[in-house]
Amino acid sequence: MLPLVSVVIPTYNRAHLVERAVRSVLSQSFSNLEVIVVDDASTDGTREQVFALKQADPRLLYLRHETNRGAQAARNTGIRAANGNYIAFLDSDNEWLPSKLERQMSLFINNGREIKPGVVYAGFKWQYDDGRPSTEQTPRFKGYIYKEALREWIADTSTLVVRKDLLYKAGLFDERVRAYQEWDLCIRLARHAEFDYIPEPLSIYHIHSGPTISKDLMRSARGYLDVITLHRDEIIAELGRKVLSNHFLIVGHSFIQALDFESAKFSFWNAVKLWPIGFKAIIYWIAIHLGKNKYQQLVCLKRQLKSRIRGSWFGVKYLII
């Protein structure tokens, strides 16, 4: 008999979107599943929408937070209520392709016997609701990927399928992390188990006009900082100070996008302290002290230089540096 998969869908004020997400799970070719919708104190018609779907399919369970606690807390509530030995996740504004679970579970089960991956993820497709052409993100790492996970973001939450015992061993979602919670979780999962993947997009990530964490630039910057702060010692021990310095450069740029130049200065200074011989870190730290307008002029000049020298040997070297 196929194992039971529990699919956790956190939602907040998405009555107009949650039906699409739930139906994409209930219509999976892998049918031995339960869907746990965790309503994070919605004030719209989310509850009524889910209950209407529940009447048609008993595999659907509805849980509710009385106060808004955030998506990671909602996911943890769903994990704790799950009956399956495998947990999958879907955001309520996204959807799965019909064969997603079947394809991923085939990597956990071989001839009726459970095999070793602890996590199976997949590619996903960005679909723009304003009509722009869709783009795709494909997986890159499999096996013991602990170092790769410390180096960079691994997988979107809506592509993950994880053994439940491994989730508890790793510690569930960290509710203190303000964004990039899936990256933090993947780091902790990678300490204990192998990863595998399906190399094609199996989920659709909708880019729409409603509120999302990815559009909150300040929260995104702080979330990235949360992750590298939590794993600072591991990053240095496994990959060296230069990699952590590069992470702080990314955080600095993220704060600039959020128009928080003081936090950007702090981040670039951390990048310099960690890797004092780093040319980029020093340049960005100096540039940010020239003020917002001068900094933006320098960034514009850098882009123009890259455009002019791209394709030459010196251009390739410049881009690498």
C-alpha cells in the first residue's frame, strides 16, 4: 500500500485563491493523501471557501489560528496535525501540476520498499498574472548537500516533500525567521539526510498583485540576514569567511532595494570585516557612504561598463571579479 502524504497549505485572506491550490492537490494522480489547510486567522471568506471544498472531499482538513501568527507557524500547526509519514507543502496562492506527488514519491518508494532520500524537491515555474512569459527554476543539487545549502538557497517550499520524522529531527520551521524560512529549513534538513529531485517544474509559483513575503523588500532583507546569522558559525567552519562575506553583500544590496541605507552600511561593513581583501566589499562599503544619489550613480556606471566590455577577455575577468 502506498504511504500517506500530508499536504500542508497555510493561508491568510486568500478566499479568492485557496480553491485553486486545494483542487490542484485533490486532483493529484497520487491519491493517498490528506490536505491540511491552516487558516492563519483570515478575516475574509477563506473558512467558507474551504468548508465548501471539504464537503466534496473528506481528505480535506481545516484548522484555524485565532490570531495571525505567520506562515511558518501555520505550517508547523499543519505538521503537528499530520497523519502521514511524508509531508508536502503548498502555498495557498500557488498550485501543483497533476503528477507532482507521484513523480516525487517514486524517489522515496522503490518496488514497495522505502529508500534513502529524506527530502525530494523539484523545479517550479514562475507564472506572471500580468501576461509576461513564464520562467522556470530547475534543481541543481542532490545527495548530501549540506555545504551547498549553506552556500545558497535550495528550493521553494511548494516543491518540498519531506519525511515527517526528519522534520521533527531538524526542528520544524523556525518561527523567528522573517523570510527565507525554507532555506533555513533545508540547511537543517541537510545535516541529517540526503536530498533528491525531479529535474522538471512540478509547481506553479504565481506572481500576482496580492501581498506576498517576496514583495516585502524589507522583510526579505531581514529574513536573509536572519538565516545567515543563525548559521554564521557553520558557514565559516564549512565554507570559510569569504562565503559569509558574500552573503552580507547580498544582504546589503537587499537593504538598498528596500531603501534602508543604514542597514546596507552595516551589512557591507560586516562583509569587509569578514574578508578585508575583498575588492567588492570594500568598493560597496565606500560607495554607500557617498550617499544614496552617488551610490546609485556608481551602480548605473558599473552596469554601463559591464555592458560595454561584455564579451572581451577583460570583460569576462571583470564579471568574475
